[in-house]
Amino acid sequence: MSSRRRSVFIGISVSLAVFALARQNEIKHVPITRTSASSGHEMYATYCAACHGKEGRGNGPAAEALKVQPSNLTALAKKNGGKYPASHVSSAITGDLEMPAHGSREMPVWGNLFLQLSQGHTSEVQMRVSNLNRYIESLQEK
């Protein structure tokens, strides 16, 4: 394994990908898993559901262990006058948005992790963020 790959692997292994043992309120950091950049659903299930829940309601198995409860992603449009806040969600995913739940960095800064996964190809990062954002939009309450 090259030193660059080893560094990326170590960085990812020590990354902020959060999974918790909810009953013990202990956070366990695990390596990031590679997913298809074209599948928002697969990325959501792999990267988001542990905290936000399979249906996006903020009730994933790791939610109890977090200091700030994850957002109910199904109510984003409702809380924004019926319009889905796509740019706001993109900023939250990439880590460009300062939010209490993200300020402690309990939520991984996926932009950085996606950049590592894509080996520096920003177009793939943009595709990942866009497709994940589109999937979260599909979870909105009607």
C-alpha cells in the first residue's frame, strides 16, 4: 500500500463516521465505506441513517448517544415554508454550514470524506452531494 493510500486509509479510519452503541451512549468511530456516487439512497443508508434513521426522522440507532439530536430530515421543506432548502442541505453535508449539531463535529464533514473517497476529484464530490441531497429531498413529508 502506498504511503498516500495508507494516509488516506488512516485518515478515513480515524474519521468522523459515527456509529453508536445507543444503549451505552458510547460513540464508536469506524472507517468510511465506499458507496456509489450515483446512488443517493445507498449513500444515505451508509452515511446518514445511523443518526438520522432509515426514514430520516432523526431517530437512528446512534441518535441517543449524540449531544445534539439529529435533525428530522423529513420536515426540512415544511420548516422552510414548503420549499426544500437544497443549498442549505448541501452546505450541511459538505461542512460549510455552522450548525449546533454540526459544530461539535458529531456529524461528519462529508465533503472532506467524499474528497478522500474520490481521490481528490471534486466533480465526484459534487455528484455525491447532489445525489445525496436529491435523495433527502425525496424524504420530505407531503
